[in-house]
Amino acid sequence: VAADGGAMASEPPTGRRAKRTIRAPTKFVDEDGFNDADLQRALKASMKHVRRVSSTTVPECPVFRPTAEQFADPFAYIKSITPEAMPYGIAKIIPPEGWKPPFNEEAGGDGIPFDTKLQTVNRLQEGLHFEDGERYTRDSYRDMADAFKRKYLETHRRVADETERLRRENPGWNDDACEARALEEEFWRIVETDTEKIRVEYGSDLDADVYGSGFATVPLGSVSAAAGATPDSDSDEDGGVPHAWDFGELIRHPSNLLRVVGGDIPGLTRPWLYFGMMFSAFCWHVEDHYLGSINYMHAGAPKTWYGAPTHAADAFERAVREIVPGIFKDAPDLLHRLVTLVPPAVLGEGHGVPVCQTLQRAGEFVVTWPRAYHAGFSHGWNVGEAVNFGTADWVPMGRAAVNDYQHGVGKRDSIFSHEKMILDTAKAFVRRYGYGDESSREDQSLRAPWIARMADALRAELEIIEKEQRAGRAVVKSKGVKEVAGKENEASKHEDEDENCALCKAMPHLAVVHCARCFEIAEKIEFEQAVARARAEGRSAAGAAWALRGGSSSDRLRRMGRYHRRRRRNRPVFCLGHALDGNCGHGVAELVMTTNASTDELERVLGALQQK
């Protein structure tokens, strides 16, 4: 018996070692319910916090404050600041005093619901696809966003504490600046530590033609109208006119090549509207076709922007692949998906990528230059609007984008035909400014310098296109491919004229190759399927067949739009570079090259541009 009265353990047999009792570790639980799992998360957050380099220390981008006279022509002004701003990738423009146009409070639609993207902020570094959020109206979204911010700040006192600390240590800062910096620090804490699940909803990419633009008109003769009103614009019911920086005006501006792009492409040929809330983010990306963009904040809380310049785009892409290699292995086109957010400080400190930032407030513009990566987040409910642009200076970058889409890592479809845009712009330019027509050509001395620059840019690009088309068509025809003009090609009737090459994702508008036999087989199969579906649903088989063949009703053709999108997947087309690379097995004799512009036409337009 042991000294304390308990039973004594028996001695182990001689020569054998006693087995050691292994006890499970005692779980930690304090009086407030803080347990072991909470402790591990706290340690994890602490380690990450220690290793973090604050992204709030990223240098500022250039900020410009033009006069009303400078501000009158948007693209002339953007060109004037490009030498100073382009090395940063982004720049902020604060309009002249008294310029700010009234906000169209009907923007977002009157009771029209819109979709949102559900973003898990603490996992934005993981490249996850955004889920669908709830649907909101303009007013219900603002109510939700305001309630979220109010509750978050009430339950996360560190934001207020950080704001107060910044106020004490920076007596020259106002309260808004202190709160903005504190929220920025909080945003990156969430993103980088991943210890607290925060989910927000972002109302992005809303077609302004559907939901309304945030730009309201201004009275003719007002200060803001005098700063850049377009005198030839039609007045609205109240006698107002749009400002020259109204995005609807920017799309139609003579310097913007996108005005000739066929079809309505939201965000490209029509503005996009954005509804943001605290911590809703737009992840790192460049604009489609490496275009520039202009972004305006109509109302609400500020938005923090980050940018990396054009000359650092390759370094940026290499850095992101090194930072998240596993994600890129599974998704080579990750940067095209707008779902990944790498901290700016990590890009700069660890990989030498120059990154800058700015805080955009209501009434301010942010411009991004071609192939300048940018990202950011909102500080609360706000309404923004954006549109792309492409000037003469962008043309070489547009060609680089198409080449990268075709041959780069993570191929993607072209949004529009670069070749078609250049040709259409060149033809319109020749007609408007009388190039090649001595009888109508104005005195060269009266031509604005931008006109000469535009002519030079179009001529240089069209020379490349003409040589590629002439050489490519010669090779294809030498192999036995039949050539038909676009109007003669019945196989493409009722189809959208611009489709992507099945292999390289280019949009080969000027010369498109397809297998006639594949088209015939697909047509027969789809005809039989349509008739079978009609009979199964008790509809007229003859009517279905008539609609499938095209019919004559424009309404019916519009209803067939979904079908035509489906049939394009069953009818692959190819560019000149991949004309002979299809694997259908029907032979070259079945291949048809549809041309939408002859090489002689290209040469005529080129010749007109060369006459000065």
C-alpha cells in the first residue's frame, strides 16, 4: 500500500521495461470559452501578421488637376499626361472646380434587380471562382451595404483604434484620410491572414444601357458644360447636354477607334456600371485587348486602386506565377478570370514589380493605360462607371494582345476582330479626311496633329495586315482550298460574321476557313434534332424546320440566337495560320476560305493613307 493509502503498482518482471502510459494532452479552454482551436488560429494569424509587409506603404500614383480649358478634350488631355503617367500604369484626374456633373440617381434602374458576385475576401489569394450572390435592386443593395459596414465597424474596434492612432501620429491628415488608411490595413489583414471569414457581394459589370448611366446632363452654358460640353449633341427634355467626359460621348469620340467596332459590347462599346460595398474587390487584370480604361466615381465611399505599369507587365505575370504556382498549374488563364488578388507589397518587396496606389473619391477619374495591371477595393457603398478606349497610340498594343491571346500562356478568345477594326477605321478615316481624294482633301496645314498621327498608326498596322493576308491566302489556295467572297458563302448565312479560330482564339474576320463537309453534316444532324424536339413537344415540325433554315422573320431569327451560338460550337472555323490544321479528316478539297475583304481593297485603302 502506498504511503497515501492508495494501491501500489506492481513491479515489472525483471529484465523487462515498464510501459509508459501516454496521456492525451489537456485541451486548453479559458473562462471566456477561448479554446485550443481558437488558440491555433490566433497563433497562425500572429505569425502571418509578423511576416506581413504593409501594402499601405505603396507609393502614390500621379494626380492631375487640369484647367477647364485642358479638360475640354478628354483624349487630348490623356495624351498630354501620358509621358508622366504611363510609367505608373494608372493616374487620378481631379476635374476643374465646379465641373462635377449632377449624379443621375436613377442609375441602377428603378426597381430592376441585378446580379452580384459573392466574394470571400479572406480567400482572394486563392484564385477561386466567385459564386453568385443575391439579387438586389439599387436601393436594397445600398441598404445591405450600409448595414454590413455599420455592423463590421461595431464588432471590429481595431479599425477605429487604428484610425485614432493615425490621427494622433499624422496631425496633417483629415479624418477621412485616417479612416481610409485604417480600412486599407484591415482589408489586407483579412486577405493575407485568412483567419476570419468575410463575405461580401459586388454588383459589377452592369450594362449602362439597361440600368442607366450615372452621368446626368448639365445645362447648356453652365460652368461644367463650358469645360467641355459637346455643342453638336442633342439636348434632352430639360435642355441639358452631356459633358465631353460623359462615357457615352467618349465612345463616339473621333480619337477612339472602338467607335467602329461592330455590335454592342458592354464595357467596350457601352459603359459598365458598378455597385460596391466595403471590401468588395476587383482583382488584378488588364483590359481586354490591352485597351485603356477610364473610371469615374459617381457617389459613395472611396475606392483604393493599385496599378503596375505597362513596362512591368511581364514581370508582374512572372511574379504572380511564382507566388501562387499551384493555382497557375491548374488554371493557366488565371489572370484572365479576375479572381486573384496578390498583395501589392509582396509584388514590390519580394519580386521587384513597381506598384502604386491611389484613393479615388466621388467626382474623380482614374485612367489605366494599355496592359497596365490594376486592382482595388471599395471602402463602403459606392457607384462607379467605366469604359474602355483605344487611340492611335494603342494600335501596336492591340496587335500584341492578339498575339498573346493566340500564343501566350493561358489562351483566351478575342472580344472583337482587330483586323476588322483597323480596316473599318482606316476606310472611315479616308472618307472623313479626304485622304487619296485631291478634290475633297483639305489643306494639309489645317489638319490637326492628331489626324497625322492617326494616319501614320493606321498605315503602319494596315501594312502588316495586308502582307499577312496576301501571304496567308496564297499559301492556303496553293494547297487547294477554295476561295469565296463573304456574300457568296451561303454556309455562313444568318451567322455572326466574326467567330474565333478553333485553335488559336483569334478572330479572323478578313479570311475565315471552314470545312464545307463538316458544316453539311452538322446542319443535317441539327435539322433532325430540331424536328424531333418539335414533335416531342407537340409543335409544328415544319415550322421548326423553317426557322432552323433561317426563315424570313427577324423576330424568329432573334429567338434562334441561342441555337446559333450552340451551332457555332459544332462548326469550327480557322484562321489562315491554322487553315490546314483541322482534324476532321475530310481533306483539303472540302475546305472553303471565306474572304470579307479582298487584298486589292486592302491595298487601295493603304494607298490612300500613304497620300499626304
